[in-house]
Amino acid sequence: MFYTNEPCTNKYGTIAGRPLLAKQSSGKTVEIFGMVLTRRIIPCLDIKDGRVVKGTNFVGLRDAGDPVELAERYNEQGADEVVFLDITASKEKRGMIIDVIRSAADRLFLPLTVGGGIRTIEDIQQTLRAGADKVSMNTSAVEDPTLIERAAQSFGTQCVVVAIDVRRSTTINPDANMVRLPDGTDCWYEVVTYGGSRPTGIDALLWAKTAEELGAGEILLTSMETDGTKDGFDIPITSRISESVNIPVIASGGVGTLEHFYDGFVYGKADAALAASVFHFGELTVADVKHYLNDRGIPIRLPASF
């Protein structure tokens, strides 16, 4: 895959050209040489057996279409990136979907992140050679944190995304960071692996910081509480992690309305917003989201054709 003048990202958003250092200001709206860096909209395609699927809380999956055809649609709508996640690769010990990656890379002109079944440096190399721009690791990174460090050293931090799936917990854990929910309840967020089926006992905030220290260039955060519910992002944990790390945080799980995207940026303090079913089933388009956010004052990249 080859593209020119495509958005390049750092902690503070997206700008054409190479990443630049920036000084953060209140509200995470940052200017460099008078240019406001933009927030990203990222369609996510959860893939099982070569097809895009979507469910609620990672279960009850239903078919949503062909991954390459859907990605092409989002490319035309002005998506900033596309994410392919083979959601059962770690759980079922399957390899990666290299053929799908190659086909997508040949037909798309926007950054592609691929995750699922990535367990070794060789897996990462194979994925990048197939046409991916970034790789996302979840279960494998938890089980072997040195994979993050080795990947960053081999391919650069800009290629390394650490996906963190979390679930709220009220069990006593003196080492965990407590998070206050809107109803006044205190809880901590536990990292879960293997498609959300296995608890780890690891505190999400601590793991996000560790991933950054090891060389992650970005965090993809998904809450089990909100995934697929269309009730909005899990704002409490999204904002806490966004405030705790100095790399971009992608909010994921729960989008159902245009306002949810706005909330993810303003209250969740995310650098990018990821969504799936609202795009796959035609409830919203990427263009709808971008026009809405632009009208509400969120810095967003609007293609010239819009």
C-alpha cells in the first residue's frame, strides 16, 4: 500500500506530514505553528472466519459483511484510519488473516491497523509486510510484556498499538487505582484477555502506563461494560487513562449516537474514537460524524470533497 500526504499522528491528534512535538494546553486542543491538530474517526472491523462480525459485550456475534468492501466504503467516507481485529485469533490459536490484509492494502489509501493472533516479532513483520501500517497486540502483550519493547525496537513505536480490554471490578484490590463512576460507585478496571473471557487481576491504569514505558505508541481501550451497547463510551476509565499517559488513546466500545463521539473527545479526553456497528449497519456514516463534530467545535479532518 502506498499513500502520500496521509495523516500522521502523535499524542495530540493528526496532522499531514511527520509527527511534531507539541505543548499541551487545556482541553487537549493543541496548536503547532497556528495549526490545530485534529481528532480521528476510526471504523473497526472485528473479523471472524474472514467476515466482519459484531455483537454485544464480545458475544452474540452477527455477520456485518466483507471486510475489504466495508473498509473501502469507509475510505470513501473520509475515515482517518481503519482497524482490522481478528477477534478469535488468540482464543482459538489461529494465525493471522494475511490474505485479507494484502487485499485491503492493495485497495485502500488510508492507514491500516491489524490485530489478532500476533504473538511474535515474526508475526509483526509478516503483518507489516502484507501491507499493515500498525499492529495491535492484546493477549500476547499481557502474557509477554517484552514483546512490546522488542516490537518498538524493531519497527518503531509508531507501529505498535497495545489494545487493552477492561472490565469493572468491585472486588478488594489494595494495589488498584479506584475510579469513581457517575452514580458515585467506586471500582477499579481489570484487564481481560482472550476476547474478554479471561480475567488477569491487572489494573488497567497500571498496565496502560507500563505499555507506554515499554514502547507502545498508542493505546486502544475497550470497555466490556459498554462494548456493543450503544450507550456511549466508558467515560470514567477513558478519561483516567487519557490523563495518565502521554501517547494517544483510542476510545472504543459503546457508540450509538453522534453525541457519543463528542463525549468521548470532550469528557473522555480521547485522541481518537473507534466505532463498529453504527457504521457497519448504516446507522451513521463517517461523514455524518465528522460534520457533527466540526459543527460542535471539535477539530476534525474534513476532506475537500465534503
